[in-house]
Amino acid sequence: MRPVITFVRTLTPSERQHLQKGLRSADAFTLRRCQILLASASGQTPTAIARHLGCTARSVRNAIHAFATEGLDCLKEKSSRPHSARPVLNASFDDPLRHLLHQSPRAFGQPRSTWTLPLVAQVCHDQGWTPRRLSPETIRLAIRRLGVSWKRAKHWITSPDPAYARKKKRATD
């Protein structure tokens, strides 16, 4: 558990000047952090600062703790994206996915002769490429990363049916 820090340390003149300048910032995050840090430096408690600024005392304590660990770098808003968020189908799956789409779903034990996004998601899961069945949107984005749209990818499809070319030509004309 991190130590409870109630007030900011004594500010240097350059830090105080930087925080004063931040009060004129167009960025709301920077403005709020500067207000919090200057109020804390003047001796106000986190609860009083929170009441005055209309935020929570926890937000004030987070700002004070961030200043104690990062210094003036805490005035820049960080990404809110979770550290664990990453694409499930990353670039290493591009070639296998392209190869998959060039084959018939029947080669993977599916009852259809054409691919659908949910079917691609199911086969990717069955092949062990993904830990769970992905959404059709995730598959669509992975196919788009290949440089083609899903509509274009549907035209890659071939079939073992000897009359497939004739049927496809008739359907697309």
C-alpha cells in the first residue's frame, strides 16, 4: 500500500511558476491538477480542496501522490487504456488469416461453402489462434488490416464445386 500523502512538498520557485502558468492552460486536466497542487501547497486539506473544486477527495489525493512520484510530469494526462489491452489477432496472424480466407469453410468441417464473420471467428477459435470466440467486428478489423474490406474478402472465396465459377459469374453479373 502506498503511503498516505496529505500535502505536497514545499514547491521550488520554478515549480510554483510552472503551476501558476498551468492555471491558464486550455487543457482541463492540467488546469485541475495545477489548482489542486497550488491549493495543497498553501496548506488546504484534500477534503477542503475537493469541496472547493467540486471533485472527490480521492482525486485530490491522487494528484498529490502523482506530484510526489512524477513531479511536474503529472500535469500531462496519461492514456486511460489498460496496460493489458492488446489486439487478440495481432499482425502475426495476418498470413494464417489470409490463408484461411482463401480456403473453403468445409475444409475446416463447417457446413457452409462461404465465409461469414462469425464463422471465421469460430474457426479461429477452433484452430487455437484465439483464447475465446471473437466478435465479428474484431474479425472485420483483422481482415481490414490485411488491406481489404470484408466485401472484397468475400470475392476471394473459391469452392470445390466444379460449377462454382459459372455460378459465381452468374450471381455477380
